[in-house]
Amino acid sequence: MKKNIKFLLLSIIVLFFINSKAFSIESFFEEGLKLFNNKEIKKSKFYFQKDMVFNPKFSKNYLYLAKIYLKEKNDDEQEKNLNTVLILEPSNEEAIYMMFNLMLKKSNFSESKMLIEKFEIACSITCEKKAEMKKRLLINEDSKEQ
């Protein structure tokens, strides 16, 4: 009888710990998103990075970190995070579009063309950006040739 009570008590404690841990893990991204939307960029970065520890395959953490690095004008870190998003979620339109802008900024026209092709395949919501991307690529290629 005492063994059953101890087992039941231990089970309740373990379940409580697991549930509280899952709640705290889930709240890191949500807290980061809330801070990001409130323009508290440095604080949000911390929460996205913290969530990455518990959810390394959650692409939204990397996407928001790329957005933060874009605001901070840190192209290398932005590119690393966008590459990770595209590894985890190859058809992420927002990441493709952001990477296109970054590659265009770096005058990497071959990569930009590949991203346009990838975007055409993936696009469902933001397909209107496709024509704008092609136009910007042509303008940038022409300006570099002159």
C-alpha cells in the first residue's frame, strides 16, 4: 500500500515537472515574439535564442533572428539564420525573399536567380513579389555591368 502511494506521489511530481517544463519552453518563443512586436529587439533575441536550445528544429526562431540581424545590419548572421530556416523549411517564402534581398545586396546574381526560381515554386501567398524580384535583379545586374 505504501509503495502504491509513493509511486502515485512520485508520478504526480514527475507529471507536474514535465508540464511546467513544457509550458516554459513554449513560452520562450511566444515571449520573444511579443517583445519583437513591441520593438524590444535585444530582449526578443535572447528569448528566440533560448527557445532554440529546447527547439533546435523550430524554423521560426531562426527566421526572427534573421529579422533581428537585418535590423542590426549584421549580414553574416542574417545569412546563417536564413540558411538554417531554408534547411529546416525549404519552401519558406519569407526566408527565400529575405535571402534574395541579401544576395542582391551582396551582388550575388547567380544565387539571386536561383532564389527567384525557388520562390516561384514555393510561392502561394506572396506571388506578387515575384515580378518585383525579377525587375530588381535586372536593374542591379545592368547597373553592375555599366
